[in-house]
Amino acid sequence: MKIRRCLPFLLLASLPFFAAFPAHAQTAISSAYARDPQQAVDQDYTAHIRKYTTEPYFNSPLTDYLPASKTVPTPTKVLGDVSGAPGMLPYAEDVYKYFRLLAASSPRVKVYTIGRTEEGREMIAVAIADESLLAKQKDNDARLAKLADPRTINLDDKVATDLVKQSFPVYYITGTIHSPETGAPTALMELAYRLAVDDSPYIKYIRSHMIVLITPVVEVDGRDRMVDLYKWHLAHPGQNWPHLVYWGHYVAHDNNRDAMGMTLDLTRNVLNTYLGWHAQVLHDLHESVPFLYDNTVGDGPYNAWIDPILAGEWAEIGWNNVQQMTEFGMPGVFTHGDFDTWSPGYLMFLAAMHNGISRLYETFGNGGADTEKRILGPEEYERTWYKQNPPLPVVEWSQRNNNNYEETALLTTISYFAQNSPQWLENYYLKAKRSIQKPDSSGPAVYVISAEGQSASRRAELLRVLGLQHVEVSRLTEAATVTNKVTAKKTDDKDGKEKTDAKVDVPKTVTFPAGSYVIRMDQPYSRIADALLDRQYWAPDDPQKHPYDDTGWSFPDLFAVPTVRVTDPSILKAKMETVADPGAPSGALSGSGDVIAINDGGDISLLGLRYTLKDAKISVADAAFDAGGKHFAAGSLVIQNASSDAVKAAIKNADVEAMSLGSAPSVAMHNAPAPRIAMMHTWGGTQTEGWWREALDKLHVPYDYISTQTVSHEGGLRDKYDVIIFAPLGRSSTQQIVNGMPMWGNALPWQKTELTPNLTIDSTEDMRPGLGLDGVAHLQEFVKKGGLLITSEDTAQFAIEEGMAPGVFVNRGANVHVVGSVLGAQFVDHKSPVAWGYGDSLAVYSADGMAFTVGNMTVPRHVDTQKDYHRATGRGGPEEEDIPQGRTAVEPEPLPSPKPWEATPLNEEEARDNPYVIPEQYKPDVILRFTSSKGLLLSGLLEGGGAIEEKPIVVDAHYGDGNVLLFANNPIYRGETIGSYALVFNAILNFDHLAKPAAAK
Ligand SMILES: [Zn+2]
């Protein structure tokens, strides 16, 4: 890998060639961006900008110089070189140091701490504007707050118009959410300097008409790790780098998919800052596409819950941005592209769903600060109608080029924004007003979440997410009756059969009891609540054939929290009160007595309680029972010998409703010791398993974090662990899991050293080796000795291919098209502890329509069924049998008709002398299957669903004395699949009660 190291700064500055520069030729176009002729230019800095820019057309008159200041330091003060210099990447700490120097030297800059990351690193926001604006910021914010919530001004447009006239907008820019996308921090440092000191009329106009708010590093934990790796790379020239296996503490690229579930600190900190400042725009900086993709316009389908005004704003700002950059002659700038604006999971979408404007740039980056020859693919460099000046097919690209593009694009766009600031504020108000008017326009009026008859902990999680999204939650103080329109299929009454697909609205009267939770749509942030609580439909024949991300996410389905969409606006007049803190712990203990029972309603917090109350005697009920006037499902916890204060606190935090009983219930129970858990990861990728770690940590479930390499080296796993979780990796093959990365080339260490102090979470001298054959043998031994191995998606396939799941197969050859959809499933086996606490059905997240099949043999050998039989040519009608002439007819052996989720029974002939036949106690138990076609698609895209209808998706395979639990769905994903968490947790808590009864052996 070629590296162009920078010359020492002073040496370069002394070269005569760089001694002076003529002012950049001013064209008619760039006169809008004319400089102040009185302002001196920082010649040294400017010389370096030009040196590090690989071609003049990769820069613009806005950024090919730096104005000088006698009092305000340039980024060089901290960086030792200019922004975007080759070979230089600053840690977040140094970036902050510079912003604090700016704030100390310029009254136009203020720095705020906006929160901490999972690993405790600081996140900041920097406000830049004229001193006079910053001085008036509090008053301005009070006005913006009224525009943000038009209820405060009785939706009075005249008052709003006055407020708009007096107010200035806030434009929030966020950098480096994706850690290998390294350019934004230095670009934003220099941008802040320019905004603070440049006296060009257009910059003066910007800072006197708006506040620019900047969070230079969003993923701070990941940034510091990336800088470590870059330093390693500089210290090991010519070697392959270790890849950035961990970005944030939990997830990598998916940190930009958290804007729905709000599980990560960075998402919460950015939303709180965005809403706290009442900003109009959230603009996120990324790097992947040459040379600048302003994906604001993107492609369809657009999200169905945005205000149409936003689509217009995207188009206006996006195309304006492209045009300005095109006028500068900078190649490769475009705004239409393949990013569809459907899913609201992206960080920028926090603004789209909260009445602001979401924006995003993809610029071109080298994943570090090396200057590199970059070779583009035809799709990248070919001219299209929306890319008339496309990127160059081969290019020498530098981090400075990247910074030029980012800064130029931002400067032109915020200049345009400042010039038109009243328009954005008017729209900001109008979008908020329309959000409040939703019940009277598009509807619905409210969503109602029942307070009874469903899992309290799952409901608490849903309310918590709404609270984090700043959605107001109310509770009925009296029962309310509404007439809700329900869309139903028109049916013929005579024979009850569906004659037509016509949909009709059927009025249905529903009464909601007092205490029901109400999410009113007449509130400013109704849009995000509606987007999360509604269902999604992606038409299979949509012209967009490559959805950018998940197509469905309906939270009531994925959280398994029944929620009613109410269109009758009369419910808004029902008596209700606002819930002060929808995220507050909500568990409660009633009754009196020394024994405490907690119902298992498929709750997510029972497993965590086992660890929180580590000294208590906890048993699990093997069957349902009634006690204290309440019904308890199988799987309910019975707690004895616990101090009541500790139990009360734990129950409150666990969001469960518990009951004290006078004595232990008379039901079969088994002791539930705290299982010893290991989470096993590979060094190939940790993102998808990161969501599992996040869930376990949040729910107070402790585990050892080990890698496939640990398992490769250490046997005796069963002595240490009861459960090993091998969470999905994201489309890895068994070969990759076993072999790891190729062993040629240099070692790829991930270690905390003096050079790389931030490479933490786990550690290895070399990331290349995989699980190996020894590791496979150790895992097999672990399960054979009674351990539970939990697998999902690609790791389930691994367990199958390594022979640890006799009779389970991946449903191959299925021509099904699913892209991150929510699909309906039915429980097959209610007796399995895995299913305890659940009703008959459950919605699951399916990434790509994976399903299983099961059989009675360890090989997928075809066994004839009734479905395969087609009668031969012969006598009789189509339903009759042929009869050979001249002899007595013999009845054939009846062909079996198994259900799609069942194994095909073998007849005597097939089973005789067949070593592949699985003994009874090792036959797999299907726990959950997809539904039939009706109800299979709940949300998102589904095409060719016939291939997976009624096929198994959760199977408990028996291997030796232990179990392998296989998920074809991902039960723990992005904090969005709360409804399926308990499948995993039930299995862990009852790991030693999953085997078939000993009698069967
Ligand atoms: Zn990115």
C-alpha cells in the first residue's frame, strides 16, 4: 500500500514556490462567493491545501485558501499540519481540543458536552454563529420551541409568521458515525474555523443568519479505534492492516440503523441535541461513493410517513447543492442514486421523523489518510442523466480532496440555507402543525396499547422507545368506547367462502378500559410514532428491486405488543392523563407472603432476574397454575428466600408484575440455577452478534465473551459453561467460520498496546485463524455433554453442516424474496420451555426468508408422500386406482401426508437396516413455524412466500445429552425484535430441561 508521507510543515512552508498565491480567478458564478479583499490569507496553510489536493478541479474557490487570523488558531495548531493532510488522523480528543481552542479564542464558537458513549467517551456539539446570535440563542430557542410545538400558539399561523420573522434557524451537521469513513472530523474543524474567521460576504451572511451546530465525531469509540489502526498501518508499511472488527462497543455500520430502536448512546445523544436545539436540519457525513453523493434525493420508494413538504425540501436543497458544485467544475457530484428513502432507521432520519430535514453526503474516502490510486467500476464512472459530469474512472485521491468536497458542499448548502432561512422555519412550523392535525387529515387518531393481558416488560420496552423518541404517551383515566373502522375482506354469507378480494371498511365498536396507554396523533412528533406503530407494505412489483435496508419494522408486531390503530377521533376527547416518563421502570409487587411468583408472559426480563437475585432460591414452574386469584403460565418464576427490598427493586426494574403468595404453589417446579453463559464471536465480523451483547447487557444477563479461537484452543467447555451463544455473523459460510481468514501474509493483531490503546473488547495476536477442526470438536463435545448451543441464521447453518443438528436442514432452493420483513409464525410445540409464556402466534424478523425442514434421517433423503403421488395411466377416473387384470388387487402402503413443518414418517421398508434413521430421543423438535399464506406477510416485502409457508423456523435439535437451538430468523436484532427475545432467554433459563423425557431414550 503506497503511502505519501507529508513533509515537515516548516520545511514545506519555506519553499519559494509556495511563497505567494494569486487570488483565485473570480467568475460570474463564484462572485457569489467573493472573498473580502482586505482579509489576509494564511499562506502556509494555503500552500499545503494545494499541495495535498491532487488536481485543481478537486477543489473550489471556497476551500483552496485559508483566511488568516491573528487571534484564532487554525487546525494546524493541534494537527501539526492542515486538515486532510496525508498520513494524519486525529483522535476525537484532539478534535475536541481544537474546537475548545476555537471557543477560547473566538466569541463565535461555543462547545457543549452532549453525552457519553457506551465506553464513557465524551460527545460534543459545537455552535458557530455571530456573537450577537449566540447571545440571543436562548430567546431564539424559545421561539423555535413554539414553532416546534404549534399547540403552544394554538396553531395560529399569524403568531407563527411573527416568530419566523424574529428567528434564525439551526443546521446540525454530524460527522464520522462510520469509523472507517475518516475525513469528516478534520473537514469540520476547518469548516468551523472558516465560519468563525472568514470575512467573505457569504460567510458573514451565514453566521449572521443561522447557527451551524456540529458534532464532529458521532461514533467516538470507533473513531479512536480507527485512529489506532491507522497508526498501526503507518508503523507497518507494506503490510495488510487488521480490519476494524469493532467500531462502537456493540455494533459497526449498523449504528446508522438505530434511529428506530434508539438502543445506542450516540443515537439518543444526537436526537436529544437535535431536538434540544430545535434544529431544522440533521445532516450526516459519510464516505463511500465517488465523489459526492448528496443522497438527499436518493430514490424511491420514499418513506410513507414523511410530510410531502419534506420530499420537496430534499429535492430543492439536493439539486441546488449539485448545481452549485457543478458550476465550480467539481466532477462526480450527484443527488439521485440508488439509496431508497423508505426505512427510517438512519441517523439523519431522526430529523425526517421529527419535522425537520434529513440530509446525508457520501463523499469519497480512502479509509484512512493515505493518498491512493483509486480504480472505479463502470457503475461509478459512467455518465448518466443525473451524473452529467461523472467521477473519473482512475484517480489519485487524497484525504484533502475529500475534505475539499465535504467543506465546499457544506458551505454552498448552508449558504443557500441561510439565504432562504424564513422558508425553512415556515416549513418547520407547517410540518409540526400538520403532525398535530394528523387525526383530522390522514389519521389515525391514536394508537391504543392495552395495559392488561400482555407482557408488561415487552410493553414497557415499547413505551420506553416512544419516550426516547420524545413521543408523548397518555393513559385513559376512564374507559373509552370508539367505533373503529376495520378493513376486512368482503365475503359471501351463503357459503362463507371468499368470493372476491374487495376490501370494505367494517365499523367495529371497541371499549378500552381505564389504564390503557394512548399514543395521540395530535402531537408534534406523531409522525415517528405512526411510522413505528403502523405496518409497512413493499409491493413485490415496485420498480425499486434492491431495497436499501429492511422493508418492514412494525413495532407492535416485533415487540409482540398488541396495539390498536384507532381512526375514530372521538377518542381524543376521552379522559386521559399524560405519562410523565414512559421509560420509567414499571414493575410492581402485590399481595403479601414470603413466596413471590412472577408470571411468564414471554417476558424479556425473567432471565436477568435470575442473576440480579443471585442468592435467592428460584424455581421455574413446569406447568401452569393458579394462585392468589391469578393465572400463572408454565415457565413462571417462584422466588423464595429473597430479601423483600432486593426483590422489590429488582421487580420494579424488570418491568414485571409479581405477586407475593402465602406459600409455594402446588405445581411441579424445577430449580433454576443461574446458567453459565459464553458468547462466542468470530474475528471475521462482530456486528450482528453485537446486538445480542447489547440485549444481554441491558437485561443484566452476564456472560463470558469468547472467540472461536478460544474454543479452538480450549477443550472442557462443558466444565465452564452451560450455554454457548453463537449469534449470527451475517451471511458467513461454515468454511469461513472454521478456517477463518487465509494464513498467508502477515499476522493481523487486535490488541491493546501502547501504539493501539483503544483496540479493546476482545484481544488476539492474529485475527486470521478461525474455529478450526479442534474448535468444532470442542463445541460438539460441549453439546454432547449436556450443553446448550444457541445458533441463528448462518451459525444455525454451521451447526447443521457440522452434524450437530440431526434431522434439521436448511430449506434450500426456495425461490422466496424477503428483504428484512416481518413475517407471521405459529407455535408448534407449546410444551417446550422455549415457547413458554407465548400465545399461539408470534411475529418474527426475517432477513431473507430463511427456513428449515426436518426429517427422520440425518441425510436429506426424499421420502414419498401423498403430495408427490400422481396416478398412472390406467382404468377409472382421476381419483380412482388402476387395477391390474388377471390377479387379485393388493392395497398399497398408504403414503404419509406430513405437514410442511413435520418430518415425513418412514415406513417399515424405509426404516429397515437404515443407519441414518434418528432414534426417537434425538429427533428434532419444531417449536415455531411460519404461518400459511394468510398472515405470513405482516410488514415489508414478500414474494414467492409459498416456498416457506408453514416451514419450521425455530427448532430444538438434540445432540448427545445436549441441545442445539436453531433460529432461521434473527431473534435479537437492532433492539427491534423484543417479541422474540424470550425464545432465547427461556431456552437459557431452562437449558437443562430441553432434552426429551428420559423414558423416550
Ligand atoms: Zn457511512
